Amino acid sequence: MKLSDAQLKEFDELGYLFLPGCFSPEEVAVLCDEAERIYASQRQEVWREKTGAPRTAFAAHTYNEAFRLLGSHPRLIEPLEQVFGEQLYMHQFKINAKAAFEGDVWQWHQDYGTWARDDGMPEPRAMNIAVFMDEVMPINGPLMIIPKSHKHGTLAAAHDLETTSYPLWTLDKATVTELVAEGGIVAPTGKPGAVLMFHGNIVHGSAGNITPYPRRIVYLTLNAVSNHIRKPTRPEWIAHRDFAPIEPVDDDALLRYARSYKMAAE
Amino acid sequence: MKLSDAQLKEFDELGYLFLPGCFSPEEVAVLCDEAERIYASQRQEVWREKTGAPRTAFAAHTYNEAFRLLGSHPRLIEPLEQVFGEQLYMHQFKINAKAAFEGDVWQWHQDYGTWARDDGMPEPRAMNIAVFMDEVMPINGPLMIIPKSHKHGTLAAAHDLETTSYPLWTLDKATVTELVAEGGIVAPTGKPGAVLMFHGNIVHGSAGNITPYPRRIVYLTLNAVSNHIRKPTRPEWIAHRDFAPIEPVDDDALLRYARSYKMAAE
């Protein structure tokens, strides 16, 4: 999947790009089934909310076939290779749950702030590309983005160890207020299978989810190979040390797996 | 202000009615100014979030002129007199802040559940009518309503003393899931000055607000005089004991006050 010049320009200006309908219902269904199996397991890679509900599962592409195929999928890898002009490796991979009723807040932050401070990543030449596994609605804790905030570089942040179960370098209210006055807030919503890519310095967050609608999103953090991390402090399954370039699978690889999976279940 | 037959029918079927544009920007401005003065005061009627941000201010109609006029306003009193077919008194009056960045969740609940259990109110012949003081957006913690849930009477609930600073009789996940499967969820949004009335047994809640946009709403809880509470357990400023019928002020009373207030400030 290749981005058009207009899309690349939009991404440069706003710091994000929303691409509905990238994955089919069949492809998404197998990811949802497998995510539930992973959340139910007792692996160290599965982090939980203070209530015990799943919050995020790391590194599923290393131990689950469906997510391995997603982690090398050309519809995700190619657009980011276009932006960075080189091959990529997987810096982080996670399935965020934002569980029905219990999904907790993610305070306002820049991803690159954490990658730089905690992992020793030299430049913001990495970014997240997300796949919606459930319908993301205004009411179930959508990701909120401050457009254009990526133009401000890496902003001062404080290490929040209190608010949720996940440590995060978060921005203060004055900074967020200023950025929102300039760029507003967007909360892309849409059906399962939509893809959202956003710059490593874009400021984003999400509120809690008190609805009965889960809001699962897979995040691939892809880093330019030349920009590999230099001073990791977090476990290998949170900030990977395998810097080998990803070779994309065939475009129909996940679909074929979904069909064989379904046949095996019948 | 009188409701049409179609509006009364809609209210009966869905359990709520949303009426944009009921109060003018001039009228809302004086309420906002006065709300900030009240939140900044150290009165016992002002409750705070765990962070210290204001959560709600009770009984402002008893100690503030602008809110006294709002609490007797014909645009709020008359529609509810129509529904109940008799005169009303003020059971509770509060200004909910849902403060920027810090506004916390209100878990799913029915108001009448609390009025019955804590105040000894005989029947659900009371209800809330709300006035938006800020723009209510999908992203700043709008009130979420489960349409038609008022048809189920008073549902079993548990007393939640943990989640927030405010004790509340809340519903369990299975009940909410069933009700949402039937009625869905609506989150009425709109400009300051909009009015939202909802049945005492409608199930509703709201998520937290992490945006820089405050979301203040005034709630009048109006009770039919014949349905006055019998066994109050909460302080007088939370569940009033003055059952005298409200005599509505003139329709322009708040506007005139807003203009004199502005002149005094100049």
C-alpha cells in the first residue's frame, strides 16, 4: 500500500493520517479472537489495569502467528518506509485493550519522549501505526490527537508513575492548553480495520471507557533501522533489540491465515 | 416554555429530551462567572475531586442571586410541571464541573435510586433538568444516556464509595450491557445554553475529562410537591426540606440580572 503525494503532505502538516477500511472483517476477526486468548493468559507481557482488566499486551508478534503476520504486513510497513525512506524494524508492538467499563486513561504524551528518554532512540524517525480491532466511537475512549503538535519537537515532560498502571512521560496542563489552542483536538473514529498513523512527536492521549463497548487497538511502533535504540533500559519485550529489517509478507497472508484458522475451528 | 405533544411523547418513549438554545450567551455568561466564584470558595457545599479540582457545588440557588433566578426559571419549571401535572419544589441543585484535565467519571446510575434509598422519596415523580454552561463535546466527558432504560423501574444497585469522591448507587456491568443492547447510548452535545431533561429512572453516566475544555452543567432536581421526601439521611443542602412550591420568575429575569451585573462590573 502506497501513500499519495497528497497524503504524504497531509501527514507532514497535521502529523497524522487516518485510513479507513485497510483490513477486512475476516482479517480483523482472527486478530480479535487471538487477542482475547492472549489477554486471558498469564504472560509477563500482559499488563493489567488497577482493576485487573487487561490494559496492554506486548510483543504478540513474537509469539502469535496472526500478530506475526500483522507485524510484517505490507499495508503497514510500506507507508512508513515511504515516510522514512529506508527499511524498518519493530521497536515495540502492543495490543491496547481499553476494556469495556474498565479501560483507564492514557494521559497526554508524545511517544518519542519515552523512546528517547527510556530507550536511547537518537531521532524521532520511528512512529506508531495503529489498527482498529473494534469500532472506535466518540464514547468508548477514542485516541485523541492534537494536530500539528509534532512541529514543536520533544517537549518537557514528567514521569507519571501514579495515574495508571503504566509509567508514562506526560505533558503538563499549560503545554497541552497551548497546543490545543493552536491545533484543536481530533478523535478519529471508525469501523474495525481502519488504520491510523501518527508522528512520534504528536501529542495524544485517551480518556477512560465506561461503556460496554471494548476499544482494542494494535499499535506497531516501527523504527528506521539506522535509528536503532542505543541505551535500552526497558525489557526486550517492551523495547526490542532485534534491529533486522522487516521483510513484508504477501498482502493476502493474513487473509489466508484467517481462512485456515476458521476452517480449523469448524 | 411549554413542550409540544410530540415532545412529551418523545420524552415518554426515550426518557429524555434535548432542547438546544434555551438560554442566551448573555444569560450563560453570568452563570459561568458566578460558578467560578463559588468553586473558588471554601463552602461545605463545594465538593472536590481526589485531585482537589471542583467536582460539584450544591445549593447555589440558596446563596447566589444568578442561580436563584435559574432555579425558578420558567423555561425549566414549566416543562416539568407539564410532565408531573402539579407544582414542584427543589429537591437538589448542583453545578457539576467536570473540570478540564481533572473531571472524573460518574459511573452508570439512576438518580431515583439514590433519592429513594437515601432520601425516602416515594415515587419517581422527580427529575433532573440540566443547563449546559460550556459547550458539551464528544471529547470533554459528555453525559451519556441509555434511551428507554427508564422503562425498567428502579434497578438493583450497589453503593460505590471508592471510585470517586462522591458516593453513588451504581449499576453492575451485566445490567448496563443488557440495557445498552436494547437502547444504545446517546451523548447529547451542544452549545452553552442547551437544556437536557431526563427521567429519574434513566440510566446515565459520564467518563472523565482529560481535555483543556471544562464541561460545567447545572442540574436542577425538581420534585412534585406531593412526592416530597419522607426519610432524609443527607444534609439539608444536598436533599432539601423546603417543600414550598416554586413560583417561577419572569422569563427575562435572568437576562435583566445579567445586564445589571455587567454594568456593575464596568
